[in-house]
Amino acid sequence: MPVRRPQPSQLKAIAEDFGMTVTDDQAAGLLGMMSGALEAYDEVDAMPDYLPPVKYPRTPGYRPEGDENKYNAWYVKSTVKGASRGKLAGRTVVLKDNICLAGVPMMVGASTLEGYVPDVDATVVSRILDAGGEILGKAVCEYFCLSGSSNSAATGHVLNPYNESRSSGGSSSGCGVLVSIGEADMALGGDQGGSIRIPASWCGLYGLKPTWGLVPYTGIMPIEATIDHTGPMTRSVADNALLLEVVAGEDGLDPRQYAPRTQRYTKALEGGVAGMRIGVVTDGFGHEESEPDVDAKVQAGAARFRELGATVEEISLPMHKQGRPIWTPTALEGLTYQMMKANGTGTNYKGLYLTSLTDAHAKWRDRSDELFISVKVAMLLGEFMTRQYGSHFYAKSQNLLRKLRAKYDDALADWDLLLMPTIPMKATELPAPDAGDEAHWDVALNMNRNTAPFCGTGHPALNVPCGMSDGLPVGLMLVGKFWDEATIYRAAYAFEQSGDWKSM
């Protein structure tokens, strides 16, 4: 069937958007000039999409209700059994609902995408199943993954299992809960500003944002390619290392991957921290929103590393405090273009494009009033800045992120790891579902001051639970060199083995 041909009036309207003046006669002439190219589109439309095959059987599943979904963390339950043997044999995994699982609904927390069913498995899904893992379904995530709280999903608030009036953290909110309460052994979350580490901190888990490009993002709904990460969330360091070992490595389809260097992470746990050098970044403490008990628990965690034999000293990295502002133009202008205007696709890279997701997501324009307030604010500001300044600040943000990376790299030349609070505060109160936009916006991104910079620079960073305060978990963050997740795991494992974090 031929693709739709433009009408002269449509060409004139497009020309006007580009600042061109086109008369009726010129429009008719332009249509004639386009005939050959339009016939090429017809040929492409008739060709198959050549998507990767789906290897393991599954059913569409169902959305659990009532006691089966007490914390509203499940989006869909659908058991997919993998190979009969492998590294993940006997292990269960839940996926953040921005990861494609063929034949199983995916809505990325958004009412405008509800009803979409992917036709491919993400690379990480195939690797989990090939390794013998069992996928249990999809965990709720925040509306297009744009909230660090668990208040924005179209399916309702996700509740913190330690205190149901509190946020579980976002945007991998359901993943944090389901692993925390033991309904899944492991989860794969996503992180563009802290969305693995925030729920890991607030739900008491080990949550790793890997080095940018270590784990393929193929088959996962993007926000912005230069800050997209996916990684493991688990109750133990060993499980975290195991899941990373399975999913890491180049797949030949993801433009984010520049010759990633993998390691046998499960073989790197032993050895302790004796002789290791850990720099406690003072600029990660004492923020305006920091809670004194959180800072104190993290400092106590640093002292524990010292007791375990590491050299632990305070260092200053003043540019760290500028990290979140520097990250902001990349995130806002990038997501406005790639995730929204380009329908989750973008251009100018070679890799696997998910045309079915592009088609389904494009329909947001017909229902844009439904978008959550965090999405609306990000889009409106991102588009304004692009129109007003012609991507000047996106470009400058990327240049500054390179400078920020160099500052962290300089510090990591002297120190094996950097340490600071993952989140400056404990899990925050959830606003009422019917609260006004301002109340929901206030909790959307008020916690990612320490996490967002490392999404911009790409350094690996792990949340390590280090204590409880007022009945809520507190986490410290370990940041390492590019491709050196093994050192992070070795330190975290030594910390984990030193005692029950809940009693620290």
C-alpha cells in the first residue's frame, strides 16, 4: 500500500515552520520533484523489518490486584522460562517496564502508551533467558521514567515496603519494591538521573548504574542516548555481580557501546579492602536538602571501610556540586527531542530501531494533556530552550560533562573509589494522588543531586545499604573508574560481609 502523499497545503505549512516561503505553484512543483523519493518509501514500506527472533514461549500475562499486588509494584505478571541450565538457573528476574519483553504489554508508566505490546526481546532479556533465568514479568515504572519519586505512574503510586506512606523511589520504583520484599531475586532497572540508585537506596538494595555503554540498551525505551543506562538491582552484592556478568558486553546494535570492557565480576568479590584507597567526597554531603542522620550514617559507613583496612580520607571535588546543573540541559533538551519529538527513536546512529514502539509512542500527541506534570515541565522547558538558543545549552552541557568526567577521573587516579551519600535524604512522603501539580513536581527530582552527575559522565556507581534511620534505609554510593565495576563490587562485598546493614 503506498505511503501517504503530502498535500500542497501540508508542504506549505511545513515550509513555514522552517522559515521558508512557498507559493501554491511552487508546492505543486515540489510534489513532482518528490515522486521518486516517495516511490522509494513505498518500496521500504513493503519490506520486512528483520527483527531478532523470539526464542522462548510466554503468555501476555495479567495485572495482579489486591493482596497479590499490595504495594502496586507489579504491572504485569508473566512467567518466561529460559534455558534449562546456565549461570542464572533457578533465579527469578523482574524487568522495569521500559524493557521490551515480546508479547507482554509495556506502558513505561504512561497512559498514552497503554496497550502497546513489544514484538522483540531486549538484548538483556535474551541474555537472561539464555543464561537460564526465569523472568516473572514487568515492574511498574514512573511516567516515561521521569520521576525520582514513585508518584507518577498511570497505574498509581508505588508504596515503600518499609513505610507505605513513603516513596519507594523512582523511576525503577516497582523493581525496588519487588526485590526488597523477595518476590523476585533480581531486577533490571534503568538510570538516567539516578533511577536505579534512588529506589535501591530507599528500598535497601544494591543497585548499580554501570559504566555508560557496558550493558546494551537495545530494546529499551530511551530517554536520551548519552545518559541512558540499565543495570541490576539485588538484595546481595553477589547476585548483583552475577546479573551484571550475564547482561554486560557489546551486542553490535547499541550506539552507546564503544568497545566496552567486561570482567568476571563474580570472581572479583573476595580479597577485601585492605590497601584500597577510598576518597570521601565532602561536596556530596551537607546539601540544602541533606538530612543530618543520612550524612552521619554514610560517614559511619566510611569509617567501617577504614576499620576493614582501607585508607579512607576526605577529599574535595568542588565541580561535583555543579554536576546536576550541568546534566540538566542534556537531560531536558535531549529527552524532549529523542524520547518525545522523535517518538523514542532519534536519528544518526546504526542499530536496532523498534518501529512498533515508535508507531505506538507517536500517539502521545493525541493525548498530550494526560502527560504527567514532570513530563510536561521537562518537555516545555526543553523545547523553549532549544527554540530560544538553538541547542546552545545542550552542546555546552555536553562539553561541560566532559570536563566534569575529567575531574572525577583525576580524583580516581589517586583513589580507587569515591564515596558519598547516594540520596541526601531518606524516603520522602508520597503526595496524595489528587494533590496538585506543584506537590507532585516538588518530589519528582529533589533527590538526585549526587546521582545525576554520574549519569552525565558515565562512571559506574553502586548504592550500598549502610543503615536504618527512623525505620527507613540509608545508602552510601561507591563510584569507580570506567569499566572497573569489579573494584566497586569487591569493596561492597567486604562491607556487606562485615555485618547486617539494618543494624549498622
